[in-house]
Amino acid sequence: MSKWADLPGDVFFQIMCRLFSDDIIVSSAVCKSWHSLLNSVGKLPLPPSCPWLMLAEENEQSEKSNNEESRTRGFFNLRNAKVHHFKLPEVAGRRCFGTSFGWLLTIGTDLQINLLHPMSKHLLCLPPQPTFSWQFDSDLEPKDICRLFLQKVVLSKSPWNPATQECDCDCVIMVIYGEYRQLAFTRPGNKAWMDIKSSRRRRYADIAFYKGKFYAVDYDGALVVCRIDDDKKLRAKAIAPPLEGITMSIKWNVQKYIVESSGGLLLVTRYQGGHIYSEHNDYYERSYDSNSDSDSDSDSDSDSDADSRQNESSDEDDIENEDFEDDVENEDDVEDEDPMDESEEERYKEANPYVTIGFIVQKLERCHQGGSKFKYKWVKVDSLGDQALFVGDNSSLSLTASSLNGIEPNCIYFTDDDLRVFNCTRNGGGSDMGVFSMENAKIKSHYSGQSLSFFCAPLWYI
């Protein structure tokens, strides 16, 4: 047969039934007729069996660009080290986030927020950016809002119902957004985003959907559970205390992720080094010293804040629907250990302006210590066993490595997701990616090519 596009439909479907999801996805990009045949089945293509690395645009351009390269996106398959290219004009010039179930969330300079299934081209419009309660304090151009406004996205379920061929309005989309890293959510069909309130303002770092509830971790390591029932007040309640030893300077070069793994909830702390972080840390230390006198005069305000923390919501809203005590200070928490060595940081300075130098993983466990006011605490773990974690600008994910050829167990696969420092580089972010081994604390690359961007670096497509 001279043309693959002329392959009879029944023969085509017989072949597809014998392929893995990765091969089906690649097949959908062969020609328009194959793509149409796959979409005619009525079911969305399954996401890759293993996360693909969605690469940055070859040439960053505007959403209205007709440049063919900017409308094509590359996906790197970890299992066979091949790059597959798909025409995706829907994401050209737009900031993208990896979610789950094969969906991406995108936001453009039009400030419209969409969910896109890149393999089927299904697109769901969500409430636009101006419908969020909190906006930037300063006036920013749309291109800057598009780049900076959202930080994380997590879905409760697939937003598409294959039975009705319509969006599933029961799907909840939770995000971290804005200058103050707040929580908000919406559902397909809603007109606006709704905030998740807390008695204490927190800057959130990551979200996870775990055992039917949304959990979020802030930059201090405190864990909250979110109540979003329609008939109850929307709020977040602290269920695990913050980690000790977290200072303003340490926060700058530390990122946190939470991920469900083997039935438990893990807190993953990522440490970064390099002269960019050193300069910012020096700035914060100088600022702290200059304000030390005024801080000493604000004890009454600190007492007020402590009272506020004591008044955290005490609803029965946790992993096992049990009562949790309020968020308090000075608990016997696990210290946040810093693997950064000064000589090691100096060694990295010469190669990159910033670089990941290590990870620490902790697991949420019951606290049996007498006198503790928390039922849960973070406990350090030294091994992930047969699990591999995937973190970055995506919903954090844990997979069983032994079921996936080419994926190494007891490792953390990470991408470059600290957008704050991208403008400090010559060609954009995307260089700080790799695979961290929990066994020997060594880091190696997972993608040997170069894929850089100032607004949308490579991310995991799940």
C-alpha cells in the first residue's frame, strides 16, 4: 500500500488494539486520517505509560505566530530516548502546566485559562485570570501575568466524561496562584475561581489530591487539608506542623513538593545552589539585620499571630476523618536537613548560575509521642524502594519503576521549575533537570539535549 492514510479503518483498529498507549499516541500524529479515526472511538487516548518530557518551544513566539516551528512541540520519551513531535498550535506562546490524565493547563496573554488534551485536541475553557480574588499589587503587562500568575495545578479526576462526550462538572481544578501563593479552585462550567481561606496566611508550594481530598504544603513544610464542600465554608486547616530550621534565606533556595506514593503522602524538599541563590540569601540576611530592631518592637503583633495560629479551624477534616489539633509552634518536629555543602556549592558556581544539589524525602506518619498536640508528623525516609518520583511544573507523581522499562527505582526525576530565576540566565530556564538517586545522592541527566525557555521550560506530561 503506497499511503498509510489509505489503510482501511477495520485493519487500523485491529492494529491499534495490539499497541501500548505510548504507541497509540505516536500513531495519532502520523496523519490526519489516523488522528480522526482514533478520535471517532469516543474515548480519549490514554496518557503515556510513563511521563513524557514536554520540551520548550523551539522558538518562543506569540500565540498569533504562524511560524510552523512554534506550533510544533516535542515530547521526549524516557523509555526509548526518542523525541516525538506534535502540531500543537493551541499551546504556542502559552504558559503550560502538567496536570494528570493526559491534560495540560494553559494560560496565554489573553489571560484565558484552558484545559487541553494535546493528543485528542479536546479543549475546555475555564474561568479567565481576572476572575481570581487576588490580583498583582502592581500593574503588569499581560505577558508577565501569563508567565507569573499560576504556580501549580492539580485535578481531582479527568475533566472529560467519555460516556456523555462532555466535560465532567464534578472535576475539581485546584491551583496555587498570585503573588502571595494562595489556593483557589473551580470546576468545568463555573464562572470564577473560588479562594480557599485559612486563619493564617500561608504561601503554598504544592498540592496533592490524596484519598479524596486536596492537601497543600506551604514553604514552611506545614500541611493543610482543604474543605471545598458546597454546603460548608471553604477553608484550609493545618494538620501537620511546619518543619524546624526554615529561615527566609533558606526558603529562597528550597522548593517543596507533596506526592502520594505507595499509599502514603511524601514531602519532597529540593535544595538548590549557585551564585543566584547566594546573592539573594545575602540580600535577605542584610534586610533581616537592618530590621532587627523594629522586629523586637513588634512582640505584640507576634503574640497576635500566635493567637491566630492557635485558632486554626478544628473541623473533622483529615486523612481518616479524625480530629486534629490546631497549628502550634515549638513542636518536636523533624528538622529540615540541608545537604548543601559550601565547597560543593562553590564547585557548581562555575558551571551554572543555579543548580539542584540534593533532595530530602519525608513521610507523613502518626505521631505517638506523648504530649504532642499533633497526630501526624513528617519523618525522614532514606529510600523510595521500587518507586520513582516525578516533580516539576506538573502534578507530582510516583510510579512503580519495575513495571516501566528504562525508569530507575529509588530516584527522583525533576525538571527546572523555579521561574523566579529564569530571567537571571542568558537563554532561559531548562538546564536544571536530572535524576537524583536516593541511594548515593548523585545526579545525572535524563535528557541530553538543550531545551530552554524564559516562560515555559520543559515539564512532565502525565
